[in-house]
Amino acid sequence: MKSNSQSKPGYYGKFGGAYIPELLFNNVDELQKNYERIIRTTEFQKQFKTLLKDYVGRPTPLYFSDALSAKYKAKIFLKREDLNHTGAHKINNALGQALLAKMMGKQKIVAETGAGQHGVAVATACTLLGLSCVVFMGETDIARQAPNVARMKMLGATVIPSLSGTKTLKDATNDAIRYWINHADDTHYIIGSVVGPHPYPDIVAKFQSVISKEIKIQLKKQTGDAEPDYVIACVGGGSNAAGAFYHFLGSKKTKLIGAEAAGMGIHSHETAATLMVGSVGIIHGAKTYLMQNKDGQITEPYSISAGLDYPGIGPLHAYLHETKQATYYAVTDREALDAAKELIHLDGIIPALESAHAFALLPKMKFKPSDVVVINLSGRGDKDMETYLKFIL
């Protein structure tokens, strides 16, 4: 992504880069030197597109919601990433990176996961392509995302609990990076979001950009105009939002809207709304916004959603926020639960708790009847049933 977003390789304005320890240099340098060359080859593109079509089930539908459109007085479409194989957008990136790793000669994969959807997607891709798989997951997340842990193990992955900090996504990422340092020769690290050192934010955004590419084609066919008035997506690290925004960056018509996890509220100290309460610093090798105290120590995030409780945000989103090319709102746990309940009752769709944060923005927005609104329904809610049963039923 250049022109409107990437000011120089690896940077979005002042955000991004590869702020890494010496022990990681060879790993990251090898990836930087090879990824663009490989993913541009005819062989890679042919295999990747075939897998997306015949294995993942793309293109995913762009569904017009009569019920939501009538309630919010706009033309509301849902991009159904929940209908992908494995149940979320995560498979797009997992397959792309696993295929990249195999073409780089790597035999093993390490990954981190929060909600478990990325872990399941990586385990699936590794099984398909004949790669071994290790997934780090915070002990707290293992307890609240048991179905996805079982799926990863059934797919042959070794799931290792992260026991430091709050035992959630940040800690799993730390452990995965440490593992990669010690297994650089034969292992590729598949990051699940548009975070980490360059080239990861660019790699993940490229693989997820299929979402916005399809939206444009489908919307043109259904409405006669490829550009909607709004694209709305939830944002933790920001991969599904990056994918949904990608082909609309620089559009004079389309407003890009992100929903961060406010948790118990942005002033409660139990939140993961990085852009609302964070400041600029370095996290996991990238310069971006993160939650930190006055001494620069990372503070612990909180969200009812295991996939959104990351104390940083992808550098692309930091750049879009600072340049006002996108607008980000904070959504509380309660608002997300209420939005999920509404979608379940109106459209018969049980969304992932992450995705529910995007739907929670509908009551906060003021639309015109002619406005075309696309919400990226990034994942399905099977993994969140225990939470839904506790708080909704």
C-alpha cells in the first residue's frame, strides 16, 4: 500500500517501521527481502487465488439486510466473512502466509492467537500445506475460547499457554516472538493482524485486501456504484478493518469507520480502546499508538472480546486516525452485546463478539436514507456462545 497510506517502505507517515532487537534481525530481514518477490509470482498468485475460491469459499456474500436498513434508515449491507471456511476473515491471511512460508523453504509455523480464530485458521492452513504448527495463546483466553482450542488441537497444532501478564493476546505475541527467535532457520511466524515490524502490517493488509476488492465488485453489481458511503469494521490490531478499508483508501466518497473495544468504558481503566486512551510508542516492533503509563510501560487492556484486547493498534490505523482519513469510535462491552442480540433477532445471524462492536456503531451514526453502508461481519459467534449464554439469554 503506497500513495495514500505508505509514505516509504514499512511506514505509514511516522508510524510503522521495524524496531527490533538484534536477535530478530535475520528473521525479519529475510522476510523483507523475499515476501514481495514471492507473492508477485504467477505460481503464488495462482495457488493463492485457487485456495481462496475452492477451499475458503470466496467470494463471500454481500448481504443486504432489510431489517437493519429499515431500522436505521439507510441501505445496510453485510460483508459475510463469517461464512469463510473456519468462520472468519483470518483464513485469508493464514493461507497466504503459510503458502509464502512454504515457498521460502520453511517447514514449521508459529503463531499467536487471542479469540482463537487466527489460531484455527493457521492450524488449518498448516494441515492443508503439510507444515507443523505451534500456537501460543494466553491462559485466560484458553479458558474463555475452549471450542477454538479444541479445534486447533484436532487440526494437529500444539497449543502452548502463555502464563505471563494478563495471560492474553499481548503475552501470547511476546511468547511467539521469543519462539521465532530460537527457531529462525526452519520456522515462519504468522502474525494474525496488521501489527508487528515491517513487513507484517503490509503482508497482512495485502492478503486481507480481498475483502474490499470483492465489496467493490459486488456493490457495483447490486447498486450500480462500487463505492459505498460508509465502510464499518471492528478494530483490535486491525486486520479485518484494513482488509475492508484497503481499496477505499483515498476515496473522496467512502467514509471509513472503525470500532474499538471500550470494555467497561474509556475512563474505567478496563478498556482496549487504544486510539482513545493511548499515546505514540513502540510495541512488538512497530511505532504506533499503544496503551502505556507515564514511564512508557505497556498497560493491560480489557475487553469482553478476546480478539480485541490488544494494547496497541496497527500502524496503518494510527496513520488513518491521525490524518483523519478514518474515524474511530469506542464501543463498550454492553453496547456490543446489545448489538449482537439485535443482529441475532433481526437477521438470524450470531456474530463474533469482535464483529458485534462494529454493529454497535449503527445507533451512534446519523445516516441519510440514500446512504449505502457496508459492515464487515468479520466472524461468526460459535466461539462466544458461553459469553452470549451468560449475558444475553
